[in-house]
Amino acid sequence: MKPLVTLLSAALLTLATATAVADPITDAVANEHREMKDRLRDEYRNPQQTLRFFGIEPNMTVVEIWPGGGWYTDILAPMLKENGKLIAAHFHVTENSPKYYSRYLNQFKDKIANHPPYADIELTAFDAVLAPDLAKPGSADAVLTFRNVHNWYMQKGEESLNKAFAAFFKALKPGGILGVVDHQLPESADDVTMEKSGYIKKSLVVDAAEAAGFTLAAESDVNANPMDTADHPRGVWSLPPSMAMGEENKDKYLAIGESNRMTLKFVKPKN
């Protein structure tokens, strides 16, 4: 039988090794501050796999575009708190903005003031046309936008889309990453569908990114959902979590789950 001291030493070594190889993304997704209603969405949004695909590291300066209520912020903030930096480029509010802009922005400000994991977040504003300077030029290692690109197209068409990607390019360091997740419209669909449905064609996103100077480095089907036809009475909002149709065909939409999403990784060239 091995001496007790030897057994304790081995146990401590095992613990130290396990701590050393801990995965910061896994730890961030599992952090205690996330609410259960948000954790239930992990099944569809796959935050661990998505952030790992984008190559997000805890020592990066990351800009999250339009974080809304903070679903991804609740993961990114604790992950970047110690050795990195999170910049939240939230809604740019004007007198003509939708009412929910102010509501979400005020809630977010309150969390920065009173919620410890948010304490070190730098808050900026972003609008593709009115407020494109989301961070200091060339300061970010990564810019991430989750389910937002369709909004810019719906608001002001390709002009807004192109200016948004140009703003992201400007904020990133050479070699920096742009991660995009959004509701994907089949390429065979009529372009007019993008005006109100919340879905957008991948080709349009790629064209806008490449026009800004980005290179498409990789794409993933981690957030794909082949059960979603992208053809619903209330667009993407017919599906969970919005369930805009109420009780009408509720079981059908719950069975589909959240939308079919493209997951694209772009890189700003180093030269």
C-alpha cells in the first residue's frame, strides 16, 4: 500500500492538472449567473461550439454587436473579465428608434452598474449609418454579431449592410476575427422575403463582408436546423423563442425549434 503522503500528493497533482487544462469557454457557459431560461436555449444556440469555432480566447478584446438583453454577454463577460476586454456596442438610440431599443439599453446599463460580471464592460453605441464607430480603429481581436445582420438589411437595405461590415473591418486588428450568426434564407427564395421575414441569404452576407475587405475563413453547420423551411406567416418570429403565432400551430413551431442559422467566420487580412 502506498503511503498516505504519496496518495495525497498524487491527488493534488491530478487536481492541479485538471485546473490547468480547464476550458474557459465551458466554464463561462456553465457560470452561475446565467438564468435557467437562457440555459434552455443552449440546445439551439450552441454557445460552446460557436465560440470555439470563432476562436475566442479569454485574453482577447471582443466587441459584441447589439447584445440586446445580454444572452451572449452573460457568457462573454465572465470569460473575458480577468485577462481580456468586452466592448458592448449596444443600440444607438434616437427619437425615431423603436421603443425596445431604449428598454434593452437601460436594462443593460443597469446590469453594468449592479451586476458584478458586467462591471468591466465598456459600453458603446452602434448604428451602421448614424454611429459606425463601435470601438477604436484596429483595437479589437474579434467582433461578434448574433442574429443581427438581417436587421440592418430590413432597416435600410444593402447600404446599411455594407456600412455595418465596413465598421467591423475598421474596428478589428489585422488578422482579427468577425463571427456572424444569423437566420439563413434559402438562396432559391425571392429577395423580397428578406425585407420582413428576419431571414437573410448567406450570399448577401458574404458579399457584404468581402466588399468590406474580409476573407471568409470557414463556415459551420453547428447552428443549422434542417427542419426550418424559413417560410412562416410571421417570419422567423413564428418560431421559438418569440412564438409570434401564439397558440396557432404552437406544437408545430415548438417541434421545429429555433431557426436554421448560418455560422460564418471571417478574417481581416494581415496585409
